[in-house]
Amino acid sequence: MRWLLFVLTVFAFVLCFTRHSAGAWGFWLLVGVIGIIATTLAFAQARIAGNSRGDSLSAYDLKRLREGNDPLNHDRSTFEH
């Protein structure tokens, strides 16, 4: 989807700079600016989603969280009993 937005934004700017009337030029410039914002947000969302961790925790991590411990800090002291 983000690549389609990028292509449509570039196409809007091509149409903007090839039109001869001020109304068409202004319309395609507005579409291009909105496209830049939408494309930037789409690429940012894809990067954030690609770097985020999963939504769920394991049963062990949930147990550690209920006990007040950091669920992602699996240090060796918890295994020594």
C-alpha cells in the first residue's frame, strides 16, 4: 500500500507540473502534498511495525509480571534455587 501511495504521489506531482491552468496546477499540487504526508506516515508505520515485538507474553513472563518482576529480564538469579 505504501508503494502505491508513493507512486500516486509522484504521479500527482508529474500532473501538477505538466498542467497549464492554475486550477489544475493547484489541485494536483494539493493532492501531491497530501500524498507526501500519507506516504510518510505509511512508511513510518511499516518501520515501526517491523521493529516492534509481539503483543503477547508467555505464561512464564505473565507470572513474572504478576510477581512484580521485569518479564523480559531473564537473569540467572531467578534460576538458582
